[in-house]
Amino acid sequence: AVVSTQSTGDHMMVCFQWCSGLKLAAFCWIVTSASGSSIGIESGRNISTTEHLSKEAWTEKAFGEKVVDEVIDSVERIIGETKKFLKKIAVVESKLGEDPDTFRAGYNGGIFQVDHIAFLNTQDTASHPHLTSQLRKVKLAYGIDWLAVVWNNLRKPIYCAIASRLDLWTIPASIPASLEDQARYWKQYYNTKAGKGAVQGFIDRWNDYKKHHPDVSDANES
């Protein structure tokens, strides 16, 4: 095994490389110093993981149809499909990250607008013990130790998609299939009473998106 370090201001990158037979694996952690305020531990660069995503998926403030579809497809494959609900969340909450308020100062909820309380809930395995198996899948697929993640990591599409899907795992009710039922589900559990969203607003924004994307399938909608 080879261990190397590289210091960049408040961050130190610790890299490990090792060979086993014909396999080479490497990963890096970026550790924030006590004076830093950033990410704690950044992982997901482990090339021995099962999911191999584009650079954009790991890039802060990346947005748009292509990267959103990529991370949703990956996350649903690893920790459960959502009847297109994750895609609807991304469209309704931030217009796939294209809304200028998506990455506003002081808010780290990203493309799926995962509030800080909701994010912390995804790490609360004491209250949601069934999350443990999902976090294990996340670690195997992406090399991410979810309990070491911090909220501002969610400015990166893959982290935000994982957080949104994990948040849905904490909801006691199953994700419904129809657009109308998903709109009510979103308002009750995701946007909540504290949010400014409305059931009809969810429906209208998704239908408007579909007008401009005739290839979108309605397979999971009534």
C-alpha cells in the first residue's frame, strides 16, 4: 500500500493506493482542518466501487437534465426506485437545478432542496434503524461514509440525490404511483406544512415540464 498526503490550505488530501493481483484501487479523503468550515470527509473517489459516474455528478453546483438523470438512475438502482418521484422532486423543487435560487447563499439543499433537518434525519439510524442497510449500500456503491457527510456536500448532484432518496426511506408511507397522489405525498412529507409549495403547484410544474419533454413516459402515472 502507498499512502500520500497533499496539503491545500485548510484541507489535507490523504490518498491510499494498493495492488492486489491485477487490480489497482485508490481513494482519497479530503480532511478539513479545525479552522476550516467545509466538508469534513469527502469520499466517492474509490475506483473499486460499483458505480462509476461522470465528473459532473461529483461537481458542486452542477445541474441540468443530463446529470440529474444520471444520478437518479444510479441512486434508484442502488437504494430503490421511486416511481419517477425523484425526478418530479428535482423538477418541482429546482427545475433540475436551473432555478437561480437552487444554490443560494446559506442553503445547501441542492437540486432536490433537502433541508438541513431532513438531511440530519438521513443520518439518524437510531430513529430509523432500517436506514443502516441503505447506508451500507451507499458505501459499497459510491465509497461514501454517509454518517461522515455534511450538509454542504449536497451541493453536488450525487450526494443530493442520495440524501433525497434516503429521506424518502424515513417516511412511514409508501411512495404512491399517480401524479396526484405523489403531489399530495410531496406536500405532506417532503415540502411539509412549513413549505410554501402547493399540491396543485407540484402538478402544474410537472405537467409544464412534460409539455417540453414529450419523450417523458407516463408509465407510473394514472
